[in-house]
Amino acid sequence: MIERNVDVAIIGGGPSGLAAAIAAKRSGSQNVLILERNNFLGGILIQCIHPGFGMHLYQEELTGPEFAARLIADAAKEGVEYLLKAMVVDLNDQKELIVDSPQGLIKIKAKAVILAMGCRERTRGMIGIPGFRPAGVFSAGTAQNYINMQNLQIGREAIILGSGDIGLIMARHLTLEGIHVIGVHEVLPYCSGSIRNRVQCLEDFGIPLHLSSTVTDIHGKHRLEAVTVAKVDGKLQPIAGTEQKIACDTLLLSVGLIPENELARKAGVKLSVQSKGAEVDDHLETSVPGIFSCGNVLHIHDMADYASNEGLTAGQKASEYASHKTQKVQNFSVHSGEGIATVIPQFVRQDTREVEIKFRIRKPMYDVQLQITNRGQPIHTRRFQTLLHSEMQLVKLKSTEPLDDLKIEIVPISQPNAR
Amino acid sequence: MTELKQIYCILCPNACAMAVSVDSENKSIVTVSNNRCNRGPKYAAQEILLPKRTLITTIPIDSQDWPVVSVRTATAIPKERMFDVYNEIKRCHLAAPVTIGDVVIKDVLGLGTDVVVTRTIR
């Protein structure tokens, strides 16, 4: 088995992994190696051929492949090394990786490891749609790959289940590519994607959005022939008598993303029940010293730019760890209170005085106040007329005291200003 | 005649549901309300007068690695011309190598923007 030593090993060459590699190099690490299991760099960006990328990082509205090309060019300029078709099959808490590659098995000993494996889509099985298992049922991302990268015609008449951003973007894309989208069904009583996508992807093309509605049955033995949809009640249970059978040959599922953390588990990294990613401190260091995490494997982002930004932080901090400029220190917990679904980071280092908190709420809220306290004292408040569950929020905090008792919560505004 | 339209502003997460009254004869905006900031009326004007979108799709390519290459309009085009431009693009066929930014169709349908390749394929 080939053996190698590197300063920083990065698992995954998508938007967060590429950014992490760039930042690790810029922070002075010599040997920075990206391990990418696909035969190209860029990850999911390559199949996201729509615009909406790069606004934060490059102040330009780019398509996914264009954004990836910028990141790849920056990485090349910094001298980042990468291996393609290289699948990391094992990782331990000593930061040793076993990589299955075209050159054979490689054992890599890294001073720091960055987890940037991204996420995968929730499947039909995970949401338990009964019925036959014919061809024609796709996850939205699979359909995107078939159409945008493999030039396949996936069907003619489509129903989309789930109103997340990928579902909305695919509704528009199917329509453009000549596939009739009958409608988008969302089990929740509100749209899960951004309003921008709802307007540009559905309303532009007159595609109906059915809220509180889900697919309850799948018909067709070899190819999908129809689905049954039904209205759901407040507990998201189908309401008897509201079923409707709709003829279609294609069903797209856009029903959520799950961080891909098998390797993190192997290394003994502690995972969060809420975010399904690693628990990290504000250096994005996991519970295992020297293993860092960023991008969609840490928590689901709604914008690739944010995943890349997180990669920049992880890359810098991992590089500092590899060169012994920093080490793991005692952490304080960040407490999430009322209304908060996920918070990153879950911990703040004892020497930290400035921290960027990212959080997501459970459901849309109106006229509320974000309240962040440390040791019971408010250190940040902000009013929101609208706060959406579909948009991750970022707050920068600064303090002269240790942030040893941070609590984040959303409270109603008791006396709204007269307008 | 004034026509009342509802337009969601998509410039920020507030997504104001703006009430816009439009003079349907000369297509000018009479009033905008329900906007929480002054960027709203500007956006509403563009959406009423000439809504524009960037069009993206793929073109078949002769290459060992990939059957298609992704393309875009370099700038946004009038929304109502999207399918015309789409059909124009779909008449093309490319051969590798192509480089990001390569012009596939110059000044597509005289709209003043080019169709360009968004991915380098060797």
C-alpha cells in the first residue's frame, strides 16, 4: 500500500472542499490534498447549470459550473493537489485515511483533516410512499444529473413532491426542456423554498403549487402511470376522501437533504441530532482534535456561497492546527432556545471573543425578535418582520468577556411599533 | 385604464407583496404600495415594463467525456422571448474542446446578448 503524509487532507472536492483547500494553502500549509471520489472537481455545482452562485464570493451572478471553475482556478493557482476517483473508505481519530484510488489503496497520514463530503437526497423509502416501484420516480438531483449532464429525456408528464429550492428549480428546468409539470405538492402548509425561486420558477411558468398536499400512492408496474395525491391535516396525515389520481409518467422527489457522515462516524466524530452533521466549535473543529467539518456535510446550506465561506474558515483553522499555531481547547456550549431548529457552531472556544453564529428556525415567523444573551445579559437583538425557515440566518457577535453562556432564542415582539 | 397587479419583490427575504397599479395604455406605473423599502418600486417597474431572466440549457457536444455542455445567455433576456431563444439554442451542436465563455450564438435573435458556454470540456 502506498503511504503518504500531508498537512491537510480534504475529503470532497465540491464548493466547500475547494474553498477549504484554497484557504489552507493561503494560511501557509505546504501539502494540501483534496480527495474526490468523482472523476471531476466541483461536486454538485457542475449539474446546477442555473445562475444564482458566486454573489458573495465573487460579487457576480454565476452559474454552478462557472462558480466551480473559479474555485478550481483559484485552487490551482495556490498549488492545491487533488486526486480524482479517490474514495476515502476509512478514517480514524488519528487522522489516518485509507483511500481507494486508481493507483490502488493509499494510506494517508494527515496533520489535519477537513470533512467536506456534502449531502445526499432523502429518498422515497425515507418518506415511506407506498405503492408499486416502477421506473419514473426520481430524486430531483438525480433528474437534474440525467438532464443536465447525461442528456437523457426522463419523461413527459411530471409531478413534483416537495417545494424545496431544488424542487422549484427542477420545475422550471423541466418546463424549459419540454416536460410538462402538472404541479408541485408540498406536505407543509407553506413553501419550503425561497420566495425568489417560487416567483422565478413556478409563477413565471404558471406551475401550480399545492400546499398541505402529498403523494399517497404510486401506480404502474413497469413505468409510472399515475400517482394519488391527497390533502393533509394539521398533523400532516392524509385526509380520507380528498384523494385524487393524477396520470403522469414522472415523479420528482425534493424532500430534503441529509449530510453524508459515514466517515465522520467511523472516526468517532460526535454528530448533532438537530443538524445531522458534526458538532463543531467556532473553528469548525469537531469533537475529534484536528478533524474539521464544513459545507453541507456539517449542516444543510441554502446557498453554495455560504458552504464555500464555511470552507474558507475550516481551511484556515485546519491549517493553523496542522502547523501547531492553535490546538483544541475547552469549549462552552451554545444553547438554543425557543424556535431555533439548528445552530452552528454548537460550541465556542474559551479564548474566542468574536464568533459568527448560523441558525435556522423551525417554521416561518412574523414580527419576532432574535435575542442572544451571554450569562443572561442580552448582547444582540434584532427584529424581523419576516423570518423564514427556508433561509439560514447569520449573526456576528463580539464580546470582551468569554462567551461562556450563550443562548439564542426567538421571542415574539410584545408591543409592535405602530406603523 | 388602471390595472391593479400584485408583484412579489424578490430583492430580499422580506419578499414584500407589493400592490402595483399600472396604466395599461402606456404601460407605466401609477402607484406602488406595500413596499417596505425604496428598492421595491424600481423592481416593480422593471417587472411590469420588461421582465428579464437569464436562460440556461445544454447543447449536445461531440466529446469523449460528456454528451452535453451547459450554456447561458450572457445577460438576462426579456422573459417573453425565453422559449424563442431556447429553440434557437437547441439547433446548435458543438464539438470539444470548448472553453468557458466561448460564444455559441452572437447577439441571439438580435436581443443584444450572446449565448455562451459555461463549462470547459476538453
